[in-house]
Amino acid sequence: MANKILFLLKQTDVYGSYSSNTSKSGLLNSARLTASQITKYLSIPTQVDVLVDGNEVDKYIHNYSPTIVIIEALWVTPDKLTELVKLYPKIIFVVLLHSKVAFLSNEGIAIEWVKEYVQIKNVFVGFNSLDAYADFYEIGIFGIFLPNIFQDVYLLTNQKPPYIAGNPLDIGCFGAIRPFKNQLLQAMAALVLAKQLNATLNFHINSTRPEQGGDSTLKNIRALFDGLPTAKLIEHEWEERVDFLTLVQSMDVCLQVSFSETFNIVAADCVLENIPCVVSSQVDWIPVNQQASVYNINDIANKMLHALRNNPSVIKQNVKALTKFNTNSLGIWNKFLKTTA
């Protein structure tokens, strides 16, 4: 039987370690992008749906008749999955996790549920991080590696002109406010760079999504910019993706120097819009010359300066790197899907 994939997410403000708000969810955008690329390049039908809770899973499976169900994140209980397997013994279920172990530790039921999942026939635990896959493998919990697939990226003909020293400097540090995102240190690095360039600074963040202790981080960032005559904190609401991409286009450089990442769709959106983005080593698909220390504000500032001074070549490297990542990811998904066909 030819494969047919159903991606399922839960509609709620926050579930597990992941945040969702229907079309504004990074997790939903991730699922949609991966699904669309699988359909485009592997010719496999896919559908992405957002459910109220686990009790709706049966209805969506019945309506779509998939061969594979991808459950994005931890929200369907092991008991519910056991019931579903009995109802649909020919379907493969994958619970796909989007966190490395350090971040996953914030979810109190994670290990308990993962250990139960792997005991259920036709249920796999998937990881979009090779590190997480390997960590669980080492302790005898065997899953599958299914990385993100982003949309096609290109060198744009209407790229934003390179930054000119002395002009106002717009730096974006977008995403949910969490301690693991390291936004306070990145804000300090932005101030260092603005001082080096003798520029006024506009530091842009999303301030409506503080999570897992992010309220304290946001309070500190606001205090950092309070009273500064040449630096301004600009707070944005969580936006629909099309609006967010327009915002990204207006940045000179972006920051994603996080302590823990598996893919980082914000960094990929920067590549899509041909805007340079300095990251940590956690975003390992971006070239090393744009990876900065998560602890050193001068290193972050220097990597941003390099990106600004070498804008065309940096953008070209990023497009090439993300294209290669997508190709490899498609190959991994294709190999898995062939084993289930």
C-alpha cells in the first residue's frame, strides 16, 4: 500500500515543552513545511491537522485513512495510543519530539511516556535532533531520526542592501522568551556591537510569549534598555508567519545564540529572507563562521560584525547550507518511508 501521512498537533496555548497557537505556532509551521516538502519531492500525500485533544485522533484517522500518523510532541497519552493501535493495527504511529534532552527535562512526563511508547506495537518515538536520538539510544531507548525539512531557499534578487556604518542598527532576536534561548546575553552583545559601530540600536524581540521562566528574562531585558539614550527595545506580538517574514526582511542581522536547539525555524526564516543570522553551535546546519559562544558577548558581537561586513558571501553560504540540509533530510525521510511502504 502506498504511504499517506497524517501530521497531528494539539491546539492549546502551551503543551509540554512546545507552544502552539494554531497558525502562529512554530511547531505547526514546522510540520506544514516538512509535510509540503515530502509531498513535493517524494510524491507522498500528506495532511496536517490541529486537534483539541487526544480524543479527536480517532476521528481524523478515520476521515483521512493514513498509513502513517505523526504526532507532533508529547500530548497523546500511552493509553490512548494503545487504544488506537488496536483500532488501526496496520497504521504506523510516530510520536515526534522536537527537543534535546536538556530542554525535554522541563516536561515532567517525558521519560515516563517515552518508555511506555516504545513498548507499544507499531509505535515509534521520533527525534528531529540527532543528538537526542543518540542520547536515548545510548541508554537503550531506540527511536528513529526524522529531521525537519524546510522550504526551498534561494538567493533573492531584491536583497536588502548591506548595512552602512553609522546608520541605525536593527537587530532581531525573535522567538518565545525562555531562559534556554539566552536572549539577555544576546541583547548585551547587540549593545556592544552598536557601540563599536557608533550606531543607534533597535533591538527587536517577541515579548508576548514568555515561557518556562521567561518572565524574568523579559523583565531583565527591559531593565537593560531602560534609560539608554541610543538604544531602544522594540517589542513585537507573536505574528502570523507571513507578517513575521516581512519583519525579518527589515533586520540588518538576527540572533539565535541559544543554549539548546534542534533545528531553529527562526534562523531558517532568516536564510529564506536573505538576512544574516548569528547562532550557537546548536544550530549546526549554519556555517561555523556564524556560530558564536553562548557565554561570550564579544564573540557574539564579532560574529555579527563579520556577518554585516561580509553580507553577500554570508547569505550565499547560508542558502547553500540550508539547501544541503534539506536534501539530506529528504533522504532520511525517504529511507524511513520506504521501510513502511
